[in-house]
Amino acid sequence: MPLIKTSGAGTTASADVVADPWVSVGDDDPLPAAAPVIVSLTRWERDRDALLATGRPVGVRLASHQLATSIAGDLDHLALVALEFPTFRDGRAYSTARQLRERFGFKGELRAVGNVLRDQLLFMHRCGFDTFEIAHPDAAAAFAKALAEFTVFYQPATDQRTPAPRLRHLRSAAE
Amino acid sequence: MYRYDEFDHAFVRQRVDQFRDQVSRRLSGELSEDEFKPLRLMNGLYLQLHAYMLRVAIPYGTLSSRQMRCLAHIARTYDKDYGHFTTRQNIQYNWPALKDVPDILMDLAAVEMHALQTSGNCIRNVTADQYAGAAADEIEDPRVWCEIIRQWSSLHPEFSFLPRKFKIAVTGAPNDRAAVAVHDIGLRMVRNEAGEVGFQVLVGGGQGRTPVIGSMIRAFLPKRYLLSYLEAILRVYNLLGRRDNIFKARIKILVQQVGAQVFADMVEDEWQHLKDGPVELPDGELERIQAYFAPPSFEPLPTLHAGFVEAKDRDPAFAAWARSNLADHREPGYAIVNLSLKPVGGVPGDATSAQMDTVADLADRFSLGEIRVSHEQNLILPHVRQKDLHSLWQELTAVGFATANIGLISDIIACPGLDYCSLANARSIPIAQQISTRFAELDRMHDIGELKVKISGCINACGHHHVGHIGILGVDKKGEEFYQITLGGDATETAELGRLVGPALPYDKVADAVETLVDTYLEHRQGGERFLDTYRRVGLQPFKEKLYATH
């Protein structure tokens, strides 16, 4: 599955296809030699200390019903959180992403996984996701197009795009 | 009225361009109908029984004459020369071709309109009191906040894939004409003891197959916190609302499941992290939007125009119309005029392009260019001088909009029903036509007084039958249309759900049944009681006995 990584903030953000250093491991799979691993919340809760003792970066994957509060206390130990979209219609991860970023101050990689479609990329990016597993033949181009479709945003979110109400205010202050 | 600035124009055009691209991908076959469905639904485009249906938003029910002319132009150019005003202050076109839809959206954009968020599991077009900015009983104009909500909710990145659709209604007056208690969120502008204006917040109201009156979770919310508080409600719902069953996915089910107090606590907890944050309006933005809703320049006029009084004395038909179709205006010498889209035997809410053009012209000549659409599917000229009422009435009569029946038995709300809708079990429109024909006689209608009949063609309750004084619900019994009748529903500040009278009746017995119910009311009526008052005093039993004794 291609992995898209965004860099830059707000309307200047750009997207590239990158190699994925992370290895997803099942709840009872042996750990690979040294690679960073993504585990389920179940395994994280069970093996937390053992995982951290290996010294490698660790990420947790949350199913869409698992809330940000379930890992909020552990965020200092996590380099990545992956949030699942079991179908594009399940929008819970948008709220979880914003809570992780805005309420709990998570600074690591926030990855969108599952049914990630080009027509939702901009919403995800605005809610604080910075990497995306996307099954699209030309993922980078699709992402670039999705990011460019709008220049006006009405509400603040996690991203750095300045919402229209604030732009209006900044403009009238400058006049 | 609100006017788009450069940001609003750019936003709506970008949205049209995006949809044009999606439509061309569909027409070329790159997108299947399944893949296209969620995209078109985000733009108000449904696939109905016979064709695509496009639902255009009329935010908080306010239209300029220029916008009304555009709606007429769309009906004439792209549809079968008519449109249907809905119970959510939208207009629907039943016959557009898919290839034309991007052009329709571009025409709408030119007059500062769109079809955004008229469908899909997102925050839908915000509705309001149709008399906003004109009503005598108003505390403040709710449209200022509706516009703020409209902008905040437009392509909200967090709330575009909610468990289910989400409807917000706002009233600025204590007499609730916007049915806020049966919305996912109902906002009532209220004054606290210190004299400040804020919002009373109701959540979890709704109709559909599980009708619920909303629960108040906050008695007074200062205005400046509205957006952060809404964001907190939506976030709790987005995270915890059920997604395993479409019929249990509305916020009302979550509120019932955890209890209103627990829900209020969860919102409060989330709100503590959002209030005073970036979502609150920046300085100057409230004032900027308020300025657009500043009252128009009304002429200083005497409270009562002598000519108006004389005309009523002289002309009983005008007097009857004035009694039912006018509402009190906040300015002396002005009136709010209701145009009835419920002619006897007609289709509730339908208007032809010629009628729409006429309304636009009348608005320019008599109502400072403003028009409103009510959730009861009528049109309103909000600012008419009393001295113009008689000539306006004559012109309305000529175009068929002067039926003197606002709030009366033939002012029926009906969904499109089986004639158009793919969800319906039974027809609604012909039932409405039969009832309005049965009670066509004006004196009788006025004698019966306020009586709200609401008809839905299926359990989804688009015709608001749960809150009709008389509610009629079409059901399917082994392939035949039957109708359940409820009594005592009320959508106002004294909101209540109707109660089922008894077994469903066949199609050809419904108008008779309504007549029996009305006769029973007249028998028991005391003094100036409305149907609803009598029902509340005597209860269901006398109605039930009469109805099932004769049928």
C-alpha cells in the first residue's frame, strides 16, 4: 500500500510517496529485529513495558471505536498513532485525530489507515493526519489535487489554514 | 440580508468546480453509480423514483427577489417549470438531468446560493423562524447566528461523516415557529435575569420513526460561546453516536441511551477544552455579519392605517384573508404577509416559474425585495406597509396565492409521498388535496380555526405528522395504502408528540375521518378553544369513540 507523507503547513502543504519504515505486527506475532512497530491497543496495553524496553519507536493503531483517552496518558512514549477508517462513512477518527492533536498535544506521526479515499483527504489533513495509506494508482497526484481544490476554509481545525473569519479580520485590521 | 464577500464567492465556485469534475467522472464511466453516490449526496443530488432530484438550500428561509428569479429560471430552463418548497426551507427540483447539474449550481452561485449540505450525514441547512427580523415578538434576529452556523458548518472537516444527518433550528422569539424542539439541536434565544441575550440549548429532538421532544441541556449559553458549544455537542455525538444501525444513529438515540444529564456532562467536559479557543468568532466578525441583518429603513407610519381598516369593513373576503394570512410586524404600520402555497386541491409547496417570478416582483414592489420560506411550505413577504395590503391582496388573488387559510385546516404540510419519493409507502399529496377540497368553504374553515394537519407518506415523517394537531401517516398493508391518525401533536414552544387514535384507515376513508374529528371538536369546543386546546382538555377518548363508531 503506498504511503503518502505530507510536509509543510496549511495551503503550502505538499505530499510525497515515501517508503514505510513501520512494520505492523499482530497481537501474538514475534517482533521483527529492530524495525519500528505498530501494534493494536490490546497489545500495547498488554506488552507496554516490554515494547518500550526494546528501545525502538512504537506506534499504536486504534480502531474507530477506540477513543483518544485510551492512549492519552501514553502519548509521550508513542512515535505514531494510526487511526482506522473501516469505511469512509465512519467519521469517528476525525474527532479522535483532533483530540489527540489539540487536546492531548500529540506531536508524533498521525496516520490514516483503512478506507482512505481521495475525496476525504483534505478533511483528514485538516484534522491533523500527516501520513496516509492510500490505495490509489497515482496517490501523490490525487493528494496534490485534493489539497488544491479549496483555498477558503470557514472553520479552524488542527491544520494551519487560516479560516475566512480570521482572514477578514486580519484584512480589515491591516486597512 | 447577508451578502457574499470574496471568500464566500470563491468557496462556492470551488465547490461547483469540484462537483463538475465528479459529474464528468461519472458521465465518462470512471465512477460507478455506487462510487458517485456519496459525492452527489454531498451536493444535494438524490436519485428518486423517476429521476434525479436536486435539493437547493435556502439558508434560514430568507430569499431576495433576485434569488427567487434565479429559482424560477432554474425551474424553467432545467426542469418541468416548477419547484417544490420543502418543510426544511429548501426547494427541490424533481427532474434535472445530471449533465445540467453543475450549470445549475453555477447559476445558483451567481446569486449567492448553493446545494451544499442539503443531504448526507453532515450538518444540514440551518433553519429558522420564517418571520425573523420582522416579528413583533422577537428578542433578536436569529438569522445572524444561522449565518454564522452556516459558515462554520460548511465542509466542516470533522463533522462531514457523522453517524447520521444533523439538523439545527434557531428561533429568536418565544413563540416558536421553527419547531426547534424536534431538531437534533434546537436553539432558542432567551434573555437571562441580567437582561443579556443568549441561547437555551435543546438536543436530541427529532421526528422519523422514533419521535422525541428535545431535552434542554443548557438553560443559558452566552452568545459568544455558541460555536465552541456546538462543536462540543457534535464531537460527543460523532464519537459516541451509534453507527451499527441506521435507525438508531441519530443523536436522539444517544441522548436517550445515556440520559440527558449525562450527555450534558459529556458536552460540558469537551467544551472546557474548546471554549475561548480558535473556534470562537474573532473580534469584528459578529459585527460584520450583524450589519447585513440590520433592519431595513422602515418608514415612520401610524400603528394602524385607516384605509386598511376601512378595506376590511368593506370587503369581507379581504377581511378573512387579513385575519388568517397576516402576522404582527415589529414596526408600526407594517405587516408580515403569508402567501399560501396551499390552494384548495393543490399540491402543498409547489410553485411554477411564473409564480416565482411574480412573487419576486411583488417583493420588490411591496416588501423591500425580501421573501421568506416557511417550514410549513408557504412563502412570506415580511415587510409590507398596511396601506399596500389591499392592492397586494388583489394581485395575490390573481396569481392564486391569496387562499385565506394560513394555520387553518387546509394549510397542510405534506411530504412528496409515493408520487415522487422512493422511500414512501403511501401517497401524501392526494390525501392533502382531498382534505383541502372537503374543507374548501372559507367560512367553515375560519370557524374551525387553527388546525394543523400534517401528512407523511412513510415512517420517516418528512411531513411532520408527529407534531400535527391531526397527524396522518401512510403505511403499507399487504400492498395497500393505509393511514394511521394521531392527535394532539404540537411543534411549538409547547411541543408534544401526537397520540395514535386507533387502527389505520384505508385511503378513501381519510377525508371522512378528518371530518369526523373536526365535528367532534366542534361539539366539545368551549369558548375560543382551538382544536388542540379542546383535545388537551377532553383527551383522546371522545375522538376515538366517534371515529371508530362511524368507520
